[in-house]
Amino acid sequence: MVDPAAQLICDADALQDGGKGVRFEIRQYGETAAAFVIRHGGVVYGYLNRCRHVPVELDWQEGRFFDGDGDYLICSMHGALYLPDSGLCVAGPCRGQSLQALAIREHDGRIYYLPHADGA
């Protein structure tokens, strides 16, 4: 059962390991914010679409968050590399900082954002 307040993002098969992510919007602190989900190691992860170094969106083309090998999330502006499973920056000017993770749930072939779990 999914929380009635959950926001449907996409069908689960829209996300492939290391492939294109799906962008969506959330309400955060009373404003609309860009967010995204990706699949890595068979697990779906969601983050606020905002680099920790400079508040710009990460994807270099819509939904393109991974580097060429599909191993890291990469910032389009300055190339910071983030671990897909934790959002931790491992290379670049924001090294040691993490993307803001979002509460995401995969259920019955669909991907949901759980706003109440984030305190949004």
C-alpha cells in the first residue's frame, strides 16, 4: 500500500540501471523545486536536482544524470561526481557534501515520491 499523499512519478520500467533519469517537481519550503529519480544497482534513488557547489540542475540534457560509464551522477556545470546510491560527492569542488535525498518508493511497477517522509 502506498501513502495516499504519494506523488506518482513514473512506471518502474522507465528507469534502467545507469540510464536516463526521470525529472519531476516537488514542493519544498512553499516553492516548486526540480527533482529526479534514477536506478542504480536495481534500486531507485531520488534527489533534489541541485548541485551542492552551485545551485544549478545536474542533468546536461533532460534526464541525463549519469556519466558516460553510468557509474556516477555528474554535474553539467563543473563535473562534480556523486555516488548514485548515496548522493555523496566524491570528486569536484563540493567533495564530501551530498545531494539532498528524497523519499522514493517503488511499488506495484510504479515509482512514487513520498513528500511527508521528507518533511516537505
